[in-house]
Amino acid sequence: MKNITGIILCGGKSCRFGEDKGLCTLAGKPMIEYPLSALNSICDEILISSNDPRYDNMGYKVIKDNIKNIGPIGGIFSALQQSKTEDNLIVSCDMPFVNEKLLNYILDNKNDHLVAAAFEGQYVEPLCSYYNKKVLPLI
């Protein structure tokens, strides 16, 4: 293990989707299982960022938002506060195609940056990212 915490963001109101995305099934599994699988192979600990009590019995520490209704940054902030490691991988629960190769690529290319996000061309994916805990005062 690399002394890294994995953080899965399971917040949001799912207004457009209509149900909790992380618990919605895809190919017979709740969507949260896909990022969990990718993170479990890399991380020492996994935290779930959610205010939904349905995540409480999944076998992972669940972090509630300290600041509510400010979007994903609230979950990121609260989870980073609870992380025991400097290095953290953050993935949204609705990313079934995230894999260990992508997460290792982010880690291998973060250099000395406090935040490093996955990207494709000009499109940045901030919810599949590396965050160093030192970024907390900037949030």
C-alpha cells in the first residue's frame, strides 16, 4: 500500500437522476462498487462522503458534510479533514469506468501539485482527482 486514502463522493440531491446514483445498479452492482473496487487495490483506507444513512452499513467510514449544500467541495473538504494521510484520491460514486490504471496515472503524474485531476483533451474531471491534505486551508 502507498499510504493513500480513497474518498468516494456520494453526495448530491440526484434531482435530475431521480435516485441516489451510488446505490443505483449497473450490470447488477450498485454503482459505488466500481470506484470502491478501483480504490481498494491502491488505498490503505476508504472514506465515503455522504449524508445518506444508507451508506452507513457498507463497512467503510462515512463522513458527513460539515458545510451543507455547497456541492462536491463540501464533501471533499469534510473528508480531507478526516483523512489520516497526506495523499488522497477522490472519485465520484457515479464513475463506473474508473479503474486502477487511471488512478495510478494520476498519482504518477501529480508531481508536487496539491491537486491533480484526470482530464481528456481540454475537459477536466475534478471529481476523479488527487488531493494533498495541505490544500485544506485553500478550500
